[in-house]
Amino acid sequence: MHHDPQKNIQFTLSFEGNDSDRNLIDYYDVAQALTGFQRSIALTTHLVLNSEIITQAPSLKGAKIYAFPAEQGSWKSTAVISFIGMGIYNVATLENNSPLGHIVYSLYDYVVSESLGVHVDYNKSLGQLYEEAKKYNIKVKPVTQSQADSLLEKCSTAIGEMHRPIYKNKTAESANIYCTLPDRPKLQINTKLTLESYDFLFETRITEVPEQFFGRVSNYNSNTYKGRVFIPEFGRPVVFELNQHARNQKSISLITSSLSANAVNDYADSNSSIKISAFRNTSRSGHLKSLIIITVG
């Protein structure tokens, strides 16, 4: 590697429990886990650098991902992102308080955490970092929440594979993901990988009876009919999708009016809040994953 690895972004996947505590792990399981790990990092990095979502990790442009040898002490592997070929992405941008490194870390944290049911405030975590990047003359186009949510969907299978040593042959009980930036303390992704997080990712149960909710729309994609609505009783934005019968002009008009009012924090506007009837999508443990909206009124 041409650059000092200590001046590049590092992500570490660390398995714990069962055989992994004795530095042993099922070979095939961990090979699949590391492939998912590399893929999710590559897709995230590409979106930050190129403002585009790819589906194949080898299509990554503007960076290379290297691997350190696996370490003892549980079982861990570190991926190193080295930015290449662009003046604004060289090591000089990765000094103390590296804004570019923080953007990659924050977006990756958003993708992994939201996939596994832990809410991350997107605007708070990434909005300030893009402002800081401007001070360093790092001209990266901000990733929108809609793009981040699309990335989340593209990475879901990869994140599932990262669980493989935990759910398949069970040579590990859990895993943590850490990020190391130049001259900065080690940062931890908000979500731990466990059997429960794997179940959340892949097992969905739909309630039999729809419920009514009031909320404010914070994000909406007209191509997918998906978005997010902040519901006070949950204290967080919840992913929603309009079912076929709700994809009409009236429903979409109410949703976009709420989105417009909330985009400028005009909560006094009568259009800022909407009433919806929706089914809950939950994990096996009952954790709310998303809402399927059947009416907007």
C-alpha cells in the first residue's frame, strides 16, 4: 500500500464468543462474512466519493480496500480504505478531525444501524460533517437521505452475510464493528451483530389489523413510494411504503405537502401533520421495522 495505513480509514469486524474467543472460527462462514463486510464498505465509500449507488463492489472508484491479516484476541479482521487518483482525496485530507473519514464512518454507521433496527439521526450525524468538509475544500456532493436509504437496501444482504459465523455454525456469538480515523479515538458502530439483529433483518411479521397514526413526513421517494414519517409516540422517524391502493393523487399530495412544510420546520402549517392508517411490519421480537400505509387522510 502506498500510503501509511495509520493515515487511512480502518474498519474492523471483531467476532466474540464461542470458538472465536480461542481464535477459531468456521472458515467458510467467516469468508462469506468478510465478503459482505468488504461489499458494504465498498458501496458506502463509492456513494460518498461519486454520489452514485453501485451494485458490484469491484466497481468502486476513487479508493481501494486492503485487508490486514486476521488478528488474535477473539477473531477480528481489519479493512483499510485508501483513497486514490483524486487530489482532494489524498492523505492530506485525512489528518486530525478528518471530515472525509467521518462522512464515510457516519454513512456506514447509518446503513448498518438502520438495517438492524437502531435509529440514527441522519441530518444530525451527516449534515454538520458536510459543512466541515467545505472548510477543508473537500468538494464532495452531500448524500441525500433518499440515497442513503437506497444504499441501505443494496447492503442488506451483505450485512446479513456478516452475521454468518453467528447464525450458521455458531463459532461466534456476536460481532462489533469499529472505525479508526487518523489521530482519533476508535469509534464503534452503534449496533452489535447478534442472532437478534439477524432475525430483525430477515424476519418480518405483518400485523393483521391496521392502526391509525399521526405524524410528519421527513422523507419521500416518488419512484419507490417509500419514505419516513416522524411519529411522536415512537419518538423517531419510521420507514413507510404506500400500498397499491394508497398510491393515488390525494395520498401523495398530502404526503408531499407534509414533507414541504417540515422541510422548513413550519410545524404551524396545518399540512405538516398527516393522519395515516397502516399495518405494522415487525421483527419476531415485536420491534417495529416499518409501516405499510393503506390510507392517508
